Amino acid sequence: MNLDDTTFLVTGGTGSFGREFAQLLLRAGPPKAVRILSRDELKQHDMGRQLAHPALRFLLGDVRDVDRLRRAMEGVDFVIHAAALKQVPACEYNPFEAVKTNILGAENVMEAAIDCGVKKVVALSTDKAVNPVNLYGATKLCLEKIFIQGNSYGGQGGTRFSVVRYGNVVGSRGSVLPLFLLQRMKGVLTITDRRMTRFWITLDRAAQFVLECLERMKGGEIFVPKIPSMQVLDLARSVAPEAQISEVGVRPGEKLHEVLLTEDEARHAREFDSYFVVEPEFPWWNPERTREGRLLPDDFRYASNTNEWWLKAEEMKTFVASRANGKSQNVEMEARVT
């Protein structure tokens, strides 16, 4: 993607994904400007010192404030909407706040993008939005729905909106890996259920995939990367092979396995070599869209426990070692067909 003379805005840009995505843009371009919108002035200060690039712009603001978003999006070409309340227990305990940020905030991003003539907007979603069992997942499901059909507000030739949906980001703030790294100092790691599986994606792969989807999108798609699964128990053993494993039981709002693509979605989805695309069922804003990719078989379901691609224990150990040593090396995740 040619980034010359383009301006990006990343909401929630001081989070784990936002920082990684900003670094990717600066390495690949850089664009004319990368605007980082977030609420935390200290995180902005630290990020500015760490990256120290003249293309970076830091804007204090909240996605709950549509007027601030309009000002932030003036002259912007592309928006990556990463701002969210994502901790499951926090969203359950503060449901109104989760709705205001994750749902109404998404609506505000769309309103401001259309008003300011932004070309494309990509929102980040999660496997927890599929058949949600907790409020966080439910708010992300709402985000997906309004982002897909919200293309109708842009009209033909207007602002286009799409979604990227992926699984757990290994090593991001709030994920289980940093918790395991802390727990191994005491010799006891807690897991909720030994049967539990999850999809895994590295932070750098997530950022790269979003940039690729920004270029591919026509508006209304949900992009789903093909990523490996791993048992949470195997992750715990990779972190601390000698530690005791304490099983504490499945928490409220937690699933044993996650799903990235349901049977119902598969009927209007297409498969590519490294990803799936869930096409909008009523894309009147682009009636001439091409139907590329391969059709999926009947009753296809992309779930973490039936995935054909599993993360090898050696790969996870290498990644864990890099995290423990404070390094940022990447891990190449290879397929293992089960």
C-alpha cells in the first residue's frame, strides 16, 4: 500500500495494537502524519519518547466525544478504530461504560468519518463477538453490525467501513501470557480449565493484517485471518514447565473454545490462502462488487478446538523466552495439521 502523502488516525493508539500499528506505518512509509487519539497523556508522552518520529501527532480525546473526533479527523484519509474497553470482568461490572465506549463510541467514529470525508475505516473486533456470552463480546458484536450496515450512511462512493476479527493477541497488555510470567515466580500457574483452547496471533501479525485489509477492503467485509490454536495448558507449561498447575474453574462469561467464523456466516464468506472474508449480505452501496475467493463447504465452522493449525510448543517457548528477556523478536508460527 502506497502511504505517500496520506494521513492516518488511530483511536486507542497508545494501546498494544496502536503502538505496534504506528511503528508499522512509520517503517513502511512513513505517511504524512500518524495521529494517535487516546485518553492517557502519560502513555502518549512515553510513546512519543520511544518512537520519536516527526510524523507522529498526539491528540487527547475520547471516542465518546463526537465533536472531538470530528476535529481529529479533519484531513484524515484512513482511520483504524482500536479504542475499546476490553477486559471482560471490567465490562461486566461497568456495563453502561462498556456500551458508551464500545458501541456508542463506534457510532461516533462512523459519524465523524462520514462528516470529514475519510476514505476508509477499519474497526478491530474479536472472536468473543461470535455468539457472545459476555458483555464485552456483545458490544463488539454490535460494533460489527453497525460498521457493516453503516456503509449505507456513506452512500455510493462515500466513506467505506470494514471490520477485522481475530483471536487472542499473544503478549498484549491484559492477556494471559504476562500473568503466567508473573505467576511462575511463585511456582503456581492458574488456569480455568485444562480443556480450554484459544486462537493466537502475534501483535506484529495483527498489525500487518489490518494494514493489508485496509488496502483490500471495498466496504462491509469482516476479515478473519487464518491463525493457529493452542491449548492454554500447553501455554502454561511452556512458560513454567516445573510449576504447579492450579485449575480454578471456568469464569463467568468465558468459553471453553472460541469461534472466528460460524456456519451461518460461512454461507456468505469466501476463503483465501491466508484469510477468510465474510461478505455483507446486502451491499447495496456497492452492487458490482467482485466475488473473489473460494466458496466454503456446507456447515463450515472455524473454531479453536477444531482448527487444523496448532502452535508448536517449541515456537511458544521461543516467544515466551523473548518476552521474559524484554526482547521484541518475532516468532514464525508454522502449521501442524492434526
